Amino acid sequence: MILQEYLAALPMGDLKSIAFTLGVQPGMISRARLIREITDQVFQPGYIDQSLDDLAEEGREILLAVLSAGESGQVYDTRQPGNAGLIEQLHGLLARGLVIGRRRAYRTVDFIVPEDLRDMLIRYYTDLLAGFFQTEAADSEEDGSRDLTAVRNVFALVNGLRHNPARLTDRGVPYKRALDAMVERQEPTTNGRPDSAEDITEQLRFVMEYARWRGLTRVEDGRLRATTEFESWLGLPTSDKLDDLLAFWHVRERARPPAVSALPGILQLCVGFAHVDLDQIMRCALTCSSPHVRTDSFSDQEANEIHAALRELEWIGLLRQYGGKNGSGAGLVITPAGRHVFGGQDWSDEQAWSDRFIVQPTFEIIAPRDLDLVIRERLELFADLERVDLTLTYRVTRDTIYRAANTDLSGEAVIDFLADHSEKDVPQNVAYSIQAWGDAYGQVYFMETFLLRTANAEIASHIKAHGELAPYIKGEVGPEALIVERKKYRELMDLLQKQGYMPKSEVVGSKEPVAGRGAGQRARSGEGDRTRFGQGDRARPGEVDRARSGQGDRARSESRDGSSPSGNEGQPRTPSSADQKPVLGFGDCLPGYQLHKGSGGADRNAPHIEQAGNLQYLAPGQTEELLEMAVKNNHRAVIDYYLGNRSRSFLHRIKPVRIERTRGTPFVEAHRIPEGDVHAFKIANIRAIRIVYENEGND
């Protein structure tokens, strides 16, 4: 939501409060003009910088926390009386139009920054934090081939499952041999230091959880298998794959401390820095997690949580850590992919991948780790991945060519593919062997046929010589045994019957009656129909297809929203942004907050509490504050009160006695003047109000 949309959703009283804070004189101007005046003032050159400079340090920290929370928003408990300082700072940010209050859940308010102010605030904080975050370059590993490791490991896992599904135990985890095969296909991800077995297992768990969340894998017949969704995922641009991984990271980190949630927003401020001090990143994340945290020292548990989150962002390929001891880094670098994701900078996907490899005379293929995934998927059709290290080592064998031939990939096509992507000529011995293995494929094959037996060889000869019957005969195994196709034997049976041969109605050795084709098929079909549609019901044409289609649609929908059609209940779901969260006024954002200090300065009263000569059109919360002040100071008031259907309103002079909140909706009990009777007025129905101060005399 942009600033103008936010202002349009606010009550008139809140608009006047913002206008007062910005120095705009509202007077009697219309609501639309007031919104334009406020918007023009906010976007004047230098206003944002000056406004933030005028904030107290605590206010700038709270605004940084809200900014770093992004679209998800920062939640603060504004109902606790002990948060007076926090509430005062939040009101100052609301009154300046820098943050928006939204209803996130029942009795919960989250705060976000208007979209069109984000870039200006990011520039301000980037300049402010440059002296703290930037650090000198250390001995960092500039190996860009390690970037996007999580993307490649997702490919390695799922493509491996396409060829060799992993057998699962009763608890739903892979057997050790299957798990070891998965680990062998994963490449190490941590820059500048070796990965421990525990790190590799944690990386594999991250990849497996993402693949299940994304719907790339499923459990079937006790095995973990790849789904057809993998093909569409493979065709996505790399930037979309990164966004998808980051969305999963956001879902996964919800169970962690709030400091972890602030990391992407803080890293967004560091996009323009060459090297970033990791210690300052951690301190800033802890500061943004709570307004009461002071980061003079932080616990090992907090540090470990932030380090774990940074490692996962490093696996995705958004940053690189370096210069660490005992697994913790002293600094980090935002990668080109990270600058694209966090800061929107231009980044070419194609530059992140290589399309060349080397074919060795030993039948090995040496490929870089950043080999294009589409090329790698084609390569793994006819080569086995043997080793993952600084490079990927594949081997071509007779068995792998046989596997490729079973997918209609000929030996000649394999040689052409190698020639297109090999940095050198394909060795002659390799090309010759692949061609020979490919040519040998299919020289021995099986046929699915039926045997037509005759009582004697003479009948078989007549059938072979018959003009209509001969096309159905594919061969013979003896004078009295002819070969026919299984799928056409019913047609041949009908023709034989027409020609007067009178074949048997049953297939010898089979329980299926041939002549009873219709009856038997109807009986089996009827049982299936009754099972599916209910006893006695009849399936209408297309119902079965629609039922199957619906099941497929539901399965695809469930795999996209985080749950799994294969028994993966309890998995985190992708958060939905379809529902628009309503904007809240100041009184709803800060319930019970007494505005005794102005948003423009400590010595200025809140605008709606100042003495007014005319009726004020205020939000219900501010009207309630004025009435509480009138009760406390024994003032009278003039109210413009709506009827029940809000079609008309009437002026009443009242003397408030007390505020009644036990009914669920606030009421004010007051003496009506001059009648003197006590009446309860619903505060939400008070259209406008003016306090009558003692120095005004009797109205």
C-alpha cells in the first residue's frame, strides 16, 4: 500500500493530526485536498532525511525494525501499559506518515512502511549505517561457482530420485544406503572451510524439506519419488528459483527468534557495501527484534540462531561468509544473486551458469559445478555422477547408454550432444564405443503376442492364405501354431467366425471369457461403478474423468500451499497475501493511549485535545479520550449524535459522568442539558464533539 492509499483509509481526525505534525494547516479544506497537501509535503526533497534526523534514537531504531520486516510487518504489543515509551515513538511515526498500522489478527496490530517510502528510507539508513557495517576486505574466497549451491542440490536430489527412488523406513525416513546415495550427490556449500558430516546432513535436510514443500517429491509405495512438477521447476528462470527458496526460508524461520526474521531487511541495506561486518549485522538484527533489547552482549544461543539462518541464506546463494573461526564468520559478501533478490539490481541468469565440459578418453566427463541444469539433466540421462568435489565427475558406460536408449536417446544423439558441449573434440574411442553400444540396442527384443492354435496344419495353411485373415498373422512357431497380436485377437475372432471357422469362445489357459466380452466387462465395470458412485448408481459419461481431474487439481493445490497429498500434514504452508489487511487509525493502533504529548514535540498538546471553537470530527478512540478528559475535569460537551440507522444526527449538550466499557462497545453515561436525565450514548455514533471549557461561560 502506498502512502496516498494509506491516508485515504484514515479517519479525518488522524489526517488532521498528521497535517499538524507536518506543518500543513488543515483549516476547512476538503479531505481530498488535505491528502494531497500531506503527500506533497512528505515527498518534498529533503523532508524524509530531516524528519528522521528529528526522531529520537529509539524512534529511528523502531522505524528500522519496521522497515526490515518488509511486507510481513513488525508486530508490537501496544496494549501493555509498560510499553509507554514504545507507544509514544510509534505514535510519532504514525503522525509523520512513515508507518501504517494494520490488523493482522484479532487484537494484534502490525506496522509496515508505505511502499513508495521504502526506497527513500533504505537510502537514508544505508548512509547512516555505512560507517558501522562496512569493513575492510579480508582473505575471502572469490569462488563464484559455489553460489546457487542450494539450487543445484535441489536438482541433484530430485533428478537422482527420478532414476533411483529412495526406499523409506516405517518412520518415513530413507534407509541408510539410500541416504548415503543422496549425500554423495550433494555438493559442499560453505565457502573457505570444509563441511562437517553434520553440516552436510543439515544441508540435505533443508533441500529435502524444500523439495517436499514445493511438491517436487512424493511418497509412493514406500519410496520417495520425483514428481512431474520437477520439469516445470527446472524450466523456471534462476531468479524465480531463488525467490521460491527464499519464500520457503521465510516459512521455515517462523519458529525462530524475531532477530532471524529481520535478517533479509537488514541485508537489503547492505547491498551497496563490498564487505559487511558480521558482528554489526548480528547486533542490528537483535536491535530490530525488540525495542527493549540492548546489544552490549548477546548470548551464544542468539548468535547460533543467527549464524544458522545466515548459513541457509549462503546455501541459497545470496551471500558468502569468510574469515571465520569455529564455524562463525567475521564478515560476509552479498553475491550478485543476493543483490538482485534483496536490492532489485540487474542480474543476468545466464552468467551464473556454464555450458561446457571436458570428455576424457577414460570415458569420464569433467564438468564444472555451475553447469547449466538443463544441460546437466540431459547429461545424466546417459552418464552416472561418480564424484562431487571442486568439479563434477561423470562416467559413461555400456549400462548408462542402455539406460539412455530406453528413453529413445540413440547413441548418435549422445555423440552429437557431447560434441556440442565439449570444450575439445570427443575422443575417438569414446565416440566409437557409444555408437557400437547404441547400435546394439534393440537387436534382441520381446513381443507381446497371442498364439493361434489349429487342430491340424491344413487349417493353419488356409488361414495364412486367406486374403482377409492373412494380415493378422505375424509369424508361426510351428505348422499348427500361428502368432497374432494380442490387441487384435478379438477382431480376428470375429472374422474367423464370419468365415465359418467357429473358434472357441475362451482363451485356453485364461479365465477371461472371450465371447462373454461384453457381459464380463459390464460386470467388472458395474462393480467399479457401484464402488465409486454408490450402490445402484450409474456413472454418467465424464464423471470418472472429472473425479480424477479433481483429485489431481487438489493434489497440485495442496502441494503448492505447503501441505502434501502424500501424508505430509503439519508441514508449513506458504503464507497467502491475497487477503488485504485493513488500515487502522491511530486510536485502534494504540488502544488506550492518552495523547497528552503532541506528535510534533514534547511541549505541544495533542491537536484534538486543544481547545476548539468548532465541533471536531474525530475517530472513536480520540472522541473517547476527550470524554474521559471531560469526566476527569468536570467539563461539559456538545456532541453531534447519529440516530440508529445513521440517516440523521442531532446536537446534544451533555455533562459526561463516566465511560462504560462492560457492554463490549464503549458508551458514555451523561446528563443531558437542560433535561437533566441520564442517558447512555454509544461513542461510535458520536459524529463530532466539542468540549465546553469553563472559561467559555455557560452555553
